[in-house]
Amino acid sequence: MSGYDWEKIVLSTLKDQQNEKNTDYRYNPMQYTFYSIVNSSVGMDQGSYAAAIALSFKNIHNTVDDDEQKREFLEKWKETGEKIIVLKACNQKHLKYLKRELQYVALATHTLSQYYGTTCIALVLTVFGRQDNLHKWLDGLPVLK
């Protein structure tokens, strides 16, 4: 288990995104980045989003770190500033569409879901990959504020 304080990282990322004026996500095509895309139709408060994002991020980070072939890309991510970008999807259908499309271009994906009775709702999709591969699918999504 690494020594990251996941919730602190996510809250810091959310604050940084609120302060950014542009929506280009500081695009650098060769940079590896984690994107967390939230289901905005669920209507959670910022603390609940932060907890869900942190859990999803922790799971995908551990998955990538456990894979010897992908670990080198995690090291590149650390060397280039450990960027995490949090975006909003319209609803669960939009999140599922993004997951289906991004699974072929991302190094890793993880979906955090919650059961409400017998219904499973996707809350957060977190993906890891190179910005130039992911930018096509994520460009234009609003930043979570």
C-alpha cells in the first residue's frame, strides 16, 4: 500500500480545477494522466464526489502499479507532475459509452459503481493513459467544479 492520502489529492485537484480559467486541461500529448469522469446525474455533494473519485483512483492506481508492464507509465506520470483531471459526464449512459470507447485507447480503466436496491449505478469512471490517446474522447467534457 502506497503512502498517498487519496482524499487530499482529489480535493486538491478539485480546488486547482476551480481556479483554472481555460478548459484545455493543460494538454500535453506525451504526458500520462489520470482522468476521473463522474456521473453528474447522481447529484452528490463535493465531499461524496471526492470520496468516490479517491476510491476509484486508488483502485486503478493499484491495478496499474501491480502490472509490471504498465508500472513504467505510472513512473512517467509521477515524473510529469502526477496530474489528475476530473470531468463530468451527463449521466450513466454517457459514462458507459465513454468506458466502452476508452477501453481500447487507455492503459487502464476502472468504474466505481453503487447499488441502490437492485439497480447498479456507475458513479465514477477513472482512466489512465497518454493524453493524446484520450483527448479525442474527453475534449469538450466540462470540468467538475
